[in-house]
Amino acid sequence: MSDETTDGPSGPVTTLATPIRLDFDFTPGVAQSRFLRGLEQGKFMGQRCSVCGKVYVPSRGSCPTDGVPTTEDVELANKGTITTYCVVNVPFAGQSIEIPYICAQVLLDGANLSFMGLIQEIPTDEIRMGMRVEAVWVEPDQLTPSLASVRYFRPNGEPDADYDTYKEYL
Amino acid sequence: MPESEALHASHHLEYPYSRSVGPVIGAFLTGLRDGKLFGVRSPGGSVIVPPTEYDPTTGEDTGEMVEVGPGGAVESWAWVSDPRPKHPLSRPFAWALIRLDGADTALLHVVDSGGPDALATGDRVTVRFRPAAERIGAMADIESFVPEAATGGSAR
């Protein structure tokens, strides 16, 4: 059930392990399942609102502005723009990436919603808003319906995007 | 895409907390590990089981540890006919408030009586510890309480 710490095999008990555990079955729903199945095929799938025309990735299945179901599937580019970022220098429990590393909001070309991605193959002091990046995927036989299929994003060499092109997504 | 094609995945979330137990609960847990039951004497003279660091009525510091049990009486109980995965026993059992001999308060634990017909308020029960090698200083060191009749009479 739990393991306790004592001051030796016969010493007084000083500590009690009290783990809290929750087991649950998660379903992301139909719309996000589409996004995840797209990842399994090595592509980013979003959905467009029929009223305002905005493209959401990942889509929640409806437009938060217009309140209508989003039914049109849109495949997005493999590249996009860093809108904002954070350089992580602080170690924490469960950390799986060597610090320092860059966590950025990436606005894929054709999308109207950014999402978080890991940025690699660039020194942390060279990261900047507007930088153009591309997704680097795992090997085809390693693709799964999970964001783990995207290893990271890296600079793709294109000139930085104009601030006006992403300012409304900050 | 049909709705049935929504993905599913098993997740688990766990926080591996551990806590310092302090001198009084620590002494109680040490007793469990050693196969003994302890309460603590309050300033008013009553014996509180499981022990607390402070008198629940006056807030004063409690005093010496007092060995209690191993027998006691069932004060109230609820039958669990369909145990859940994390329950202490996989077979039907009772959660019971047990006033141990020498104690003035009741301890919540398990009574393994076989069936609800074999248990009544006021019945005598006695502790059944796990084997010494399995005891770690936790409530689960007590496997259950069992009716004294099943042990061939009073364990006192």
C-alpha cells in the first residue's frame, strides 16, 4: 500500500507515505481526435468556422466566437511563426528535457490559433518573436495520435514574419 | 467521422506525498509495526485512540502513551457487500467503530465477520495484525478485526 520510513528496522516511525492516485479514462472528443489522428499521419489538422472563417488547431469542434459547430476540416502547413516564447532555466520534478530549452507559441500558417511547442536547433539567446519555424516529426513508424509525434520545431531559415501578421495572436 | 471514432486513453495522475507523522501518531504507528495498539492519555484522564497530540475538547497537550486492546467492542458498523478495488479486503466486510479495551474513544477499522448476519453492535472483536515481516508502520498493519467467537474466545 505504502512504504514507511523509520529510523532503522526497529526505530520509531517518523514518516508516512500517502500517495494520492487517480486512474481515469480520457477521451479528447471527436474534434480533437481528428487533430490527434492527423498527427498520427504526420500532419496538422484544424477546422474552419463557417461564420467567421477562422481556423482552429486543435479544434474543439465549435467556434468560441460564433457558437456554431466547425465542420470543415483544414490541413495546415508544416511551418509557422513564433508569436511568443519562454526560455526554461528552472529544473523541476519530472522534467524530461535538458535545460535550458525554449517553449514557444507557434502559429501555423493558415491557422488562427497558436499552440505550444518545443523549439530546438537554435541557441536559446537567438530565439525571437516572429521567427519562422518548421515541425520536425518522429520517424514514420513512430507516429502516434499524440503530440509526441512532433519532436520539436526548428528555425526553417525564412525571414522573420512581420509583427502585424501575428500581433493579434499574442 | 462517426462519434465512436473519438479516441480514448488510460491516464493516471499520482502525487507521491509523504508526511512527517510527529511524536504521538509516530508512536502509534511504531506500535502497529510492533504488533501493539496504543492510545494517549488526555489531561482529563481519558484514553484517546487513535492518539492525538492535543485534547480534542480543551486543546491541552496529551500525555503518556497507553497500550489498549487487543480486544474491543463494536460501537457501530456499516456492511460493504461489494468491495471496491482499493478497499482493504477483497471480500465483503464491515467498516466499524471499535472501542478498544482501555480506550474511551472508538477507532475506525475493518471487521471481517464473513457476513452481516454474523455481526451486531456491541459484539466483541479482536485485532488481527499482518505478519511482522509485512508490517511497515501504517493503519494497514492491522489486517482487520475479527469476532472474538471466531478466535475461540476473548484474546484478553
